[in-house]
Amino acid sequence: MMEAGKRIEDLSFDINTIGWYDAEEDRKITNYLQNKYERKKAREEGIEQERRKIAREMLEANMDISTISKITSLTKEEIKKLRDR
């Protein structure tokens, strides 16, 4: 039993094994955060696409650009580009 304890102690100070656990935990955390970031980015892109879709529909209904800008939070320039497409 003492030999096993000594071996564990030796491994805990071995330059080749230090950080193995931490590296795996770091990978898990990094993957989690990356996935969370990607989901947030996709959600934001979806919201932006929906805002543009609504703006196009409002343009088709001949609504005023200023009103569309207030409702969708798109700039007047962005709305004009949508109109000119």
C-alpha cells in the first residue's frame, strides 16, 4: 500500500503528468463556451434576419422608412438597401 502511495506521489510531481486533469477540464470548458457562443451567435443572426424580413414586408406595405427604422431598429440606410434590392 505504501508503494502505491509513493507511486501516486511520484506521478503527481512528474513533469509529464502534471496538468493532465486540468488540460481535460480546460478542453471541456472551452468546448462548452464555444458551443454556447455559437448558439448565441446563431440566435442573434436569426433575430437579425427576422428584423430584415419584417422590414421588407413593411416596405411592401408602403410604410415610411422612419417608422420601419423605429420598429425594427435597423438604420434608414439598411432599410434603403433592402428597398433597392
